[in-house]
Amino acid sequence: MQTQDYTIRRRLTASYVTSVVSITLVLFMVGLVGILLLNTRKLSDYVKENVGISLYLNEDIREVDIFSLQKLLDSKKYVKETRYITREKAAEDFQKEIKHNYSL
């Protein structure tokens, strides 16, 4: 009789431990999913705002046309900012970048 009580107690203890561990893991997973869902919107906004597009124009385009294009793009609600980089400035930035990469 005593060995039977011991066996039952041992099984109940193992059952309690298994239940506690299972519930803990489920609550942990629910918490992770909740955090993921809360941060998904922030991640989406970050990706939308940091999409960069480079536009290369013909060499024979007039500067007046460039500024009118820039003004048109700035007027759109889905454009955060525009920057006009002259050909000379782009070449200078490229040379600095190449020199920096060779020094590694």
C-alpha cells in the first residue's frame, strides 16, 4: 500500500511539473507573438520611409528643367525629400568612396 501511494505521489509531482513547464512555454510564446505584432508596424513604417531611389538625368537637360522636376516630386505626398547632386559633386563623392574602400 505504501509503495502504491509513493508511486501515485511521484506521478502527480511529475504531472504538476509538466503542467507548469507547458503553461510557462505557452505564455512565453504568446508574449513573443504579441511583441512581434506590436513592432511590425514600426518596422513597416521604417522600411517605407527609407526607400531610396536614384534618378539619373541626361547630360543635355537644362537646370531649369531639373529644378521643375524636383519641385514636382517635392509636391507629391509620398515623397519625403529630394536632393539634386550635380555631376561634379557625384564624381567627387565617388572618388572619396573609392579612396576609402582602397584604404581598407
